[in-house]
Amino acid sequence: MSSRKPSIGQVVRAFIKAVRMTLRGESVQTPGQRAAARFPRLTDWMNTTLKLLDQIDQAASAFDLTAIPVKVDKREMSLRTLLNGVRYHATQEYPYLLQHEMQYSAMGVNALNLNDRHMIAQTLQAPGLPTPLKPLIEALAAHLAQIPTDPPPAPADHQKH
């Protein structure tokens, strides 16, 4: 690893830019804010995913989700584990992929979503699924099937970051 120090000119330019931004009342966007601005529809979709999961959790308070088995591709897991996986993707994996735009970030988001859709479809076939949860899980399945695609950034826009 190189520990190259910035030149005086780079430091001065960064300082001037910081002063100008401060005078205009601006601040540096966090990676999450930049991703939300670049992918607004996908960000809204992720937030809706979390709201639907919260609704399932609220309705499931009367049930022990760890005791409800779901078989996915010959592997048995609890409904709680499965829902936690979907939540993890929406809170950790998708944002990471969008914040660290790599060549295959969009493909990664879609692949994770496809996996979640498959697991939720298997959940709907689980014999021990409590009846009150079924419409909520169906709503989640329908939502996951509607993943939006934000337009790709303009080439000049991508090089700024």
C-alpha cells in the first residue's frame, strides 16, 4: 500500500472547496445520501420492504416464528431466520452495493432479490404458516416482484465520485 501524502495544491483546493460549501450552507453527502439521490426509486423500494417486514413482525407477535419451519431447496430453516435474511439484504446488502457502485452492483441487488423472492414463495407453501401472516407475506412477495430500475448514471456523473 502506498502512503502518498496529498500535495500542498491538493490541500489548498480542498480547503477552498470546503470554505465555499460552508458559505453556501452545503455539506458533504454521506455515501448513503449519494446512493439515495442516485437511486431514488430503489431506495423507496428498500424502505417499503422494511415497512412490510415490520408489519409481518407486528402481526407475528402472537407466534413463535423460530418454531415455524420453512423448507427451501431441501434446507429447513425457521421463518424467523428467513425473514431476518430478507431484512438483512434490505438494510445492509442493498445499501452497500449501491453506495460502493461497482460494475455488477445492480446485478447483485437483483440476484439477492431473486433469492429472497424464491424463499418467500417457498414460505407461502409452508404447511405451518399461520393464516393471519399469509396475506402479509403475499404482499411482501408481490412487492419483491416489483423491484424498480433506476436509470444508470450519466458517464460524467459516475466519475465525480
